[in-house]
Amino acid sequence: MDSEEAVGTTPSTAEGPDEPVRPAIPAQPGSFTDMQTSTEFGELRRAHRSFAFPLTLAFVSWYLLYVLLSNYAGSFMDTIVVGNINIALVFGLAQFLTTFLIAWWYAKHAEARIDPKAEALKARMEAGE
């Protein structure tokens, strides 16, 4: 085994036939820990958590409300809105709508606030700073 292979690279024979051989990245044991404790990484985590946690809590609450109403407020959920469409169907379809809206909103949030910070951290790590 070459000394280069021992430094954290995989031999080129382990790569698939269509995959390019990637250059070796020297192992720097403290760099990941240093990055994790950096202010920039903390800001990245805060940007993610400040969006994801409240929205997850809101969606789970909304879903549980739907389930509880379906189980314990049958007469309310059977209320006809239009034709054969009742409140239960409207709430059920609203679950799908909110799922897609949250995914779209998160994509916009990530594009504006998370991705630029993550790219900057990635560039710093790859530059060896």
C-alpha cells in the first residue's frame, strides 16, 4: 500500500468505471472540530433551526388537530361545505397543500439564508483555512 493511500484516499480500483478519480484530501483531524465550533457554523445552524423547528412544530400541531377532529368531532368534520365536499375532505387536502407550501418556503429560505453560508464554509474547509 502506498503512503498516499494510507492518508485517507481510496485506491482508484475501488472507484466505479464511470466515476472520476478524486484527488486526495489530506486528513486534518482538528479542522472539522474547529469549523463546528466556529461562529459561522453556529450562524448556519441557527439559520436552519430558527426556520425548521417552529415550522415543524406548527405542522405537527396542525396535523394532530386534523387527526383529533377526525376522531372526536365527527359531526363537525361531516359538515358539508359544497356539494359532497365536507370539512374533513377540505382539511385533508389542506394537509397536502401545507406540505408543499412548507417545502417551497424552506427551499426559498435555504437558497437565501442557508446555502450561501454553507458554501462559504465549504470553500474555507477546502482552502484549508
